[in-house]
Amino acid sequence: MSAASLKLVVVLTFTSPGRVPCELNRYALKRTMNEHKKTLVGSFLSAILSLCGCGNTPPSLSDVSEPTLVEEMTVTGFDSDGEPVIKTWSDGSIRIHFEAMPPFFSEENGTESEFENFEERIQDALDVSVSRDDREVFVIQNPEPDTAEKAKAWLQAFRENGG
């Protein structure tokens, strides 16, 4: 029932003469309020469940297209205690995984602060956009065809070139 009809029942409850009509109107008011509570509770529950993802059909396995690993290149010469790995994925992206960032050698050399924005240094060296996915993972979403090889060569020569 709408708010207008609810007000009408309330008015009739207080203005009706005699005991019997008054009881009937109280019953009508209680019933109206209970119906209103049910729809309010139902609406609230429905909203909560929809926020949790209920009501949406889950994606089927064919809809989920996680990229698969195409190639993995190990880099040698960057950090002898934990060499990075360059991974090329089926969606064309490249991820550079470091064992530690900052690398272990930077702790010994006192150069840890030089690796705070290491994605910018990679980006400048490879001339492609690089983002940091995690502390040790750097992502190149749209690499050039030779980006993985360039990244490997740059990382291998990093310490020799004064990194």
C-alpha cells in the first residue's frame, strides 16, 4: 500500500465512532504496516545480496580468458642472489619478475633508494609504458616485438653500466 492509503487508515482509526470499527481499522493498520515491513525487509535483503554478487550469473569457464604463459626468459648478471625472469603472455603483455626489489646487491651497495621508481627506469630504457603490478613485478601491457629481448639485454648489462 502507498503512503497515502496508510495515512487514510490512520485517520479512520482516530475518527471512526464506536468500538468495532476502531478495532477493524487497527487490524487494517497493523496489516498495512506488516506488509510495508515485509517489502522494506525484502528490498533491503535484495540490495545486500546484489552487492554480494548474488543474482548475477557466474562466468562460465569459456568466458574466463586468463592469459597463458608463452615464453620465459631468465636473466643472468643482474643480481646473483636472485635473478629476474621475463615472462611473455598470450595476451601480448610482458611481466618482469624480480626475486627482490630493491635487489639484494643494492643493500650491500647502499643504493636501495635508486629502485623506488624502477618502473620509470625500465620505461626509459625500453621506450615502452611500464607499470608496477607488485613490489617485484613490472608489467608492459603493449610491448614492441623486440621488447623482451631488449629488457633482457638491458638487465644483464645493468650493473656493468653502473645501473
